[in-house]
Amino acid sequence: MTPSRPAPFALRALALLAALSCAVAAQQAPSVAPAPSAPPAYRLEYVIREYDGAKLLNQRRYQLLIAAPDHGITRANISVGDRVPVSTGPNQFQYENAGVQLQCDLRGPAVPGAVQVSTTVTLTSLVAPASSASSGSDASSALPGGPSSSNSPSAPVLRNASTHADSLVTPNKPAMLASIDDVSTTHRYEIWLTAVPQP
């Protein structure tokens, strides 16, 4: 007995069903989006705030444009303030920095969704000199050309606050890197950073 052959219509129907199955499978396959490329540079926006208790006394902004490294680090610095003369002997003076010293290192390779930043901040302020504690003191003036007597002011005091932070920050989102309480007053310093990707 000779087996019967499928009808041409049945063959066409099977072929159409197979084609539809392949099309549906292709549509359901998850598409893989290309990984976003890292930005070539960042604008690092630092904000330093000074508080007395809960009251904001002062706020300063510093911005640096820095290239994003594939490996290693790229570095940027800001230094602003005064050079204060401090007496080290008769007619001899040594100049000390008073102000803000800021150094930031951007580290590679890139981390998805984050920026690797190392920040060092030093805040130095000049405290008004106090009078000599005893009338018998032979302290001399710390200022050039000042008198040298028992009533002359003592050497100026430089108040210092510094911090170093290795941080992972989210782009475009402000992050507080440090909060520093002054040891001799009720003042507090906060250091904030926002890393803004550049096209």
C-alpha cells in the first residue's frame, strides 16, 4: 500500500506556521542596548559652607574642569587667599598661606553610574593676635616694622581645618564630602561636591 502524500495546501500551511513562529521568537528576544560611553570630562563644583550653629555665615564656590582618565588619575588644584608674614627673628619673616587650598584627583577607569574623586581641602584663617599676657614679656610684633615691646601683640594665630576624602559620587547629584567642627568655636564647615559630565 503506497503512503499518501500531504496535500500542497497542508505543506504551505506548515511553512507559514513555521515562519510565524520564527517571527514571534525574534520579537520576544531581549534587545541588548550598547553600553553608554564615559564622558570625556567633568566639571567639579565644590561648595564650602561655614555655619555658626544652624546659621549660615559664609559660602564659597569653586569650579574645575578636569579630563576623565581611562586609567590612572588627572589632577586639578585651586589656591586662593593671602600670604601672611610671621616673624622668625629680627627683621626676618616667614610667609604662611591663609585661605583655601583645594586639590582633586579624578580616577579611572570609569565606574558605571559613579565618579571616582579624591579631594583634599585645607582651610586656613588668620585669628586676630592677642595682647601679651604679662607685662614682663619680651614678645615682638609679628608684623613687619612693628614695635618690639611688652605691650606689642603676640604672633598671629593661623586656624586650620583640613580633610581628605576618596569618594564615589553620582553625576549631577550634590554629595557632602565632609563636615568639620571647629575646635575652639561653635563654627562648622561643610564641603559639598557636584560632578557634572561634559559632552
